[in-house]
Amino acid sequence: MNKIDFHKREVVERFSLTALDYERHAQLQKLVAARLASFFPKFEHPHILEIGCGTGYLTAHLLAHYPGAVCEITDLSQAMLDECAQNFRDHKQLQFGLMDGEHPDLGKRYDLIATSMTPQWFTQPAKSLERLRGLLKPRGVLLYSTIGPDLFPQWRSVLRELGLPCGLVEPGDLPGVIDEEIHQMHFESGVQFLQNLKVTGASMPRPGYRALSAGELRSAIRLFETKKQARADWHILYGQLDA
């Protein structure tokens, strides 16, 4: 595999390992899916493609909002896809498939394409969203949510103060941003903060990042707890692209 493929494989492996515990720790992801659903357009019987379904937070909203829809539900992690399929095993209008949402090769067009908290894992987020826009039918809509540039400012500040590298992914400038919000989260400790990131997949570093040594990590955690009170703010972006 080339470097890009290897990095994506690491993302898949991390999410696959945490699939069974994901829902116990991904409350923020659940809130974001609900907020993204508030932007759903009106369609009678749409053909829908979901990218990066995870365990099905956004899938549940698609079912509730579009009961007459045909939905293709996809993820790059087989473990996540299996978990989602199990959660919605009684809904026959859902079609589940393993797919890299960054490189779809479906030969189909959709009324709605939706993806929540997935574009940050794309190798080229902006270009990939435009590629997905190309799969829309006339008057179709692409909706997405992802992390923003001000993700975890407290943790970033601690690393800067210690002169340590930051491995947080950077989605860059994205097309069609229509809203943003900050979710303030408080943790009992710096360790709990990092454990939460690990289970939800958010600890996956950007390519080329040098991992902190054990000593550097202890110093960062200590400063994060004493100066930032183990608080970390999620910066979330919402976007819409029309056909």
C-alpha cells in the first residue's frame, strides 16, 4: 500500500477495534448527527446514500425523516457496518455495503448524500466532498458534519506551551459550510479525555505525526488537568452542497 492507503487502513483498524464500545463513548457524535438531521431537505421518496454510518446515529434520523426512502448505508469498516446492520436488522429498505466514501464507484445518482463526522478522515476532504456532489441527481443535496479548525483548543495550547507536536487532523477549508458550533466537554482527568478520543477514533493522528513519548504525554496530561481543568471543546462544522 502507498502512504495514503496505509493511513486509511489504520483509521479502519482503529474504528473496527472500538465498534462494540463506540456508543458508550460517542455522545458528542450522537448530538452532531441530530443537529445534521435538522438540515434535511424535503423529499417524498428519495434515494439516499450515507457515507461512514458508524453504528447508525445518522441512519436512525434518515429512517425517521424519510420512511419511504431507499437508503444505501456504507462504511469503510466492516465491524462498524456489521454493528449498524445489526442495530437496524428489521428495516428492509436499508441496503448495507462496504465502501470507501472518498472514492465511490457506484454508477448511481442520489437525491440525498449524508455523512456525519466522516470527512475529517478523508485524505482530501474538500475534493472528496466535491466528488460526492457529482453523484447527486438534479436538485439533490449533500449534507455533512465534520470537525472544525478550533478543535480542542485547550489541548493544543498545552502542547504549544510544552513545545510538543500536535497530531490532530486538519480538514482544511471546506466547501458549503452553513453552520458551526462549539460543544464544551469536561473530563475527570486528562487520561479520560485521551481514552474518549481513542474509543471514538478521534485520536487517529494526521499522517507524519511523531507520537509523544511517555514522559512528554505525562507532562501534557498534567498541564492539561492543572491549567485547563481537563476541558476540551469540540468545534463542529456543518455543510451543504447542492447539485
